[in-house]
Amino acid sequence: MDLMAFVPHFTEVPILEHVPVTKHKCEQPKEEDEIMAIRKGNRILDKLSRWFMRQRVLHKKHPLTRWCVKSTTAVNYEISRHLKSHPYMIHPFSSFRIVWDSIMIIFTFVALLITPIIITFYFDELFSYFVINDIINIVFLCDIIMWFFTGYYDNQTKLTVLDPMIVARKYLQSYFLIDFLPILPIGIFIFIIPNSIWYCATLNMMKLLRIRNILACSKRLRDVYKIYFQLHKILQTCVVIIICIHWAACLEYYVPLSVYVLGTLSNESWINSSYFQTKETIAKKYLVCLHRSLIAFSRSCHFLNMKTKEDIILNMILMIIGCFGAIFLLTQFSQLITTFHITIKYNLKLIAQLLEYMRYKELPSSLQLRLLTFYHYRNKKAFERNQKILEEVSPYLREEIILHNYLKFLQNVELFKHLPKNIIIQLTSALQSEIYIAGDEIVKAGTRGEALYFISSGTVAVYNSAGKENERKLWK
């Protein structure tokens, strides 16, 4: 057979029309730097001003920006609105707010540890007391001022409020009083009222109200630092417990000292006992107070030597706080257990339904055992969750996820090592997960094969037609 007969014969030279190729040139216009337009110049002060302004405006990589400001256009509009309308305000999703909240969490926690120690054990050193107390009050005052210049996100209108009057009114109506009470100017009262330094120092106990700021700031920063919900709950609970026990330990010594200043301290007070008088250092005294506070919180006050009214009243209050603290710990622990085991609870519910079904159908025990083995393995590998995720995502993402899941698996097969990527993608799209337990027959020798099986995990035994097991096993 002459194959040249199938070759077309041209009597004339074919005319090839050359279509000019039009190159498409598309350039996205550069975004205008509005901060540069507002603060021009190359001096050091101009650069510092622009840098500080960038820290105050909306941060594009802030976690809450993705949830509250949906698009790039909306982000640019929010920054433009901020700079044109209220350039001196601080955006709640700014870099500056992240840094300031982080600093305030650490500083407030340290201040709540130092304050009761100074009031109780270092009260005689007036200079050190006033210096440290004034430093703490100045920082807390700066935090209050920052709140007057920081906008807030309104969940109802889905807008960020930056108007200074609205921000100030909202703060005054919410937490201003709680934040202001811990920084009362105690020094003024001391100069006005003679011999009142001890009583005025008692007002510093209101700094315990600042624990609210630690909890509120940590909640805002949880998404910023990508802290898991369970870890965040554990840290919050630990902070509350440490501060409460620490303050209770200091109160165990502070209350009898207050009675001593009034001149009505009884000789039967526990601080006049020979056991406490032998404790010369502050650390040893603090350990004794800490031990008494823990006993009071655990409602074992009958082990304490309480003979004065102030000791009895204080330890009764600590017992009540200990009861509420135990309830608080139980609720937090229950919430953690719920979040940790929500998937396990769902799987246990499915197993309970399976047991009820097998009991209703009166299945034999061997079959029941195989069904339970199958479901336990299926739940452990989270096949249902993976399938649900693949159903929810877009086709392109589904293809990428499947390729990522099966690519390493297919690369171990010699047959597919040199196939092009598009063929591998088509192959992975056709793969299906199958679960076989011990004793299941995958394919029978001599029958027509309808599928190609790849072993992901486990061991497969091969038998010949006589029922004899092959010495070579397939496993992975």
C-alpha cells in the first residue's frame, strides 16, 4: 500500500495569511500614597511623622481587617476616610493598637503583682512607694487617654467609628469609671487630710479592677498572634487565679496591719503569734500568708488559728470567693472539654446510633464487631470531615487539595513517576478512598478487574486459586 497517496498534492503554493500579533499591554495604576501627600518632605521629622501615621491607620494584614473590611477597595477607602476626616485618631485595627495592647497586658499584670506587695510589705518606705505608684498611675492614665483617641468597630452598623465626640461619649458611658478609679490622686488626699496616708493607700486596692483590661486586650490579640481558643482560655484562667491568690495572700497580712494602725490589734492576732514572729524576711512572711490564703480558698479555715474578728471576717470572705472560684474553674474546664472533644462527642453519637441499629436488627456478634472496627477506623481518619471540606470548596481548590493529598503517594509508584502533571491531576481526581478491614476480599483471582487499587496503609495478603497464601505480601 502506497502511503504517499494520502499526502495532499498542492498544484499551487498555499497562501498563508499572516495575522499581525497584537501585544496587550496592561498596567495597573499605582495606588496613590495619601500619607506622602499629607506629610511631604524628606526631613527626619517628616519621616517620623509619616511612620507614626502609618502605624495609626488601618493595617492591611490585621486579622480583623479581613473580616470587617472585605475588599482592597474598601481598605483603601477606610484609610482615605481616616486621613481626611480624623487624622489624629487611632484606628482599632492599626499596628499601633496591637503594640499598645501587648504592652498594657504585660504592664498591667506586673502592676497587679507589685501593688499589693508594696502596700503590705514596703509601706514604711514612703519614697519608693510613691515613686512606683506614680509610675503605674501615669502609664494607666496614658492608657485612658489612648482610649479617647482610639476608634471602635460598631457591630450593628458594620462601620468603624472614628469621630472623637462619639468615641469619647461611648467610652465615658462604658468603662471610663472603672479605668479611672485605680488612678485616683491619692497624694492630694494625703496633703489635705493629715495622718491619712494608710487609709489613702487602701484606695490603691482598686487597681485590681484593671484585671478587666488584661482580659479584654487578650481577647482582641488572640487572633493577631494566632493563639488557639483552648490555649487562650487556659492562659486567661491562670492569670485570674494567680492574681486572686496573690492579692488574697497580701490581704492576710494587710488587714491585721490596718487594725494595728488603728490601735485595736489584739494580742491574739495571728501576726503576733510566735510562729509568725520568727519569720524575719519578707519572702518567709509572704509564704505564710500565701499558705493561709490557700487554706481559706479551699474552705478549710478550721485549720487556721483565728481568734480575732478581722481574721474571721476576712477568711469568711475568702471562703465565699473560693466557692465562686471553684464554680468558675468548673465552667472553664467544662468549656475546654467541650471544645477539645466536640468531634469525639459527635463520633460517640454515631457509634451509639450504630449500636442501637445493630441491636434492633439483631446482627450476629461477629458482624457487630466488624462494623464497630470499621466505624472506629473511619472516624479516626476523619474521612467524613475531609469529604465535607472537598464538597464545600471551589473546583480549583478541590483539585489543589486532592493533588496535595495524593501527590506523595503517587510518586512512590514506579508506574507514575514519569507521567506529566496534567495526567497526574486527572488520575488523582478519579481516586476514591476505600476502607477494608481484616478478612475483607478486595478482588478475586480470575475475575475481571474493574479498578486499580493502591495501598495507602495496611497489609494485603494474596492467595492463589488453591487457597494457599502467597509468601510475598503487599503492604505499606
